[in-house]
Amino acid sequence: MKSVDFLEQFKQSLQKGLPGESAHQLLMPLKRPLSSLAKLDSLNLRESAVGIVLYPKNQSIHCILIRRPTYEGAHSGQISFPGGKRDSGDLDLEFTARRECMEEIALPHQHAELIHRLTEVFIPVSQFLVQPYLFFAEEIPSLIPDQREVEEIISFDVFQLLKNQEIARTSIPINAGLTLKDVPYFEINGHIVWGATAMMLAEMKVLLERM
């Protein structure tokens, strides 16, 4: 698909409104509350943003994910979008998303066009309220993973999200020997993508289905 055709159709899909939390629920782990409700109980809400970067590749449209390194923390080894918490010097959350893309994968600040914001996601375990920003770049420079924060940069065809209509589920080991059971996920390039990232991708999936 040509990028101009994709952008035109995708923006028409966005004009119908964001799917929002109805899409998130498709990939929400059991007993996880809706973000709009959970954030109201947060005593230490931390603003953050991620960049969902789309670009043309192999006659289709690809998206960038990253794999976090293994460490002592809530998001060890997980698949996510480039992103992080808002710094005090950030002009706004869009700036946060662009800065994090620069820091984590070396994508220059203004290299990509802002298409739209997606629906925010609250992450109870870390108290992050994450604002996703959807960007499009006609060309992608050589990306370089930050040695401390990124183990691997992953590129995948976004239309993979449409191939499997039945959502897979699995058990996910988390901290302190605990295991989350019956967790919905996307399998992308051999990786299990679940939680907040999968919820954002679920909203992308619905937007693509409208095209």
C-alpha cells in the first residue's frame, strides 16, 4: 500500500472518533480496571508518553516496537513503544514522546509527522498515565538502540494485527514468582505483546479494520 493512500484512509478512520476503552478491553488482562477509572484512585500519577511510529516498508506500513532489557523492575523484558515519563523541561507530552524516540532509538525529534493522539492508558503497577502519539515518517534513518534502555528494536507490518481475529491468551510470569493467567496478547515477530502496549495496539487494530 502506498503511504499516501494509507494516510488518507487512516485519517478518514480517525474522523469517526477513537475506539477508546472499548478497544482496550479486547486486550485487557482479567480484573484490570478501565484506565479512566483506575487513574482516579492514583495518589502519585506520573505523566508519560509513547511514540507509535509508522513508516512505509516493502509495499506496506510498518510500526516500531522495542524490547526492554532484563532488570529489577515492573517492565523488565517487556515489549513496548519508545517512551517514558514527562521530564520537567518537556514542553508537552508530544515533546516527551519525540524526546524519548530520540533517546531510545535515535529517531530525530521532528523527523515524523504527528497524525493523532490515541486513547491514554493508565498502568497501575507503575502509576504511569501514558499518552500515545501516532507519528508517520516517509523514511526511517538507521535506528540505534539506547544501550541502557533498549535490548532490541522490532519492526512489524501493522496489517499483521488484522490476520488473527481470535485473540490468543497465555500465562505471564511477573515479579515475586507470581503469574498472571489467561492474559490476552498479540504475537508479533515471535514476541508476546501484552498489557498496555497490546491495549494501544488493539485501538490501532480497530482503526485499521475501519479502513
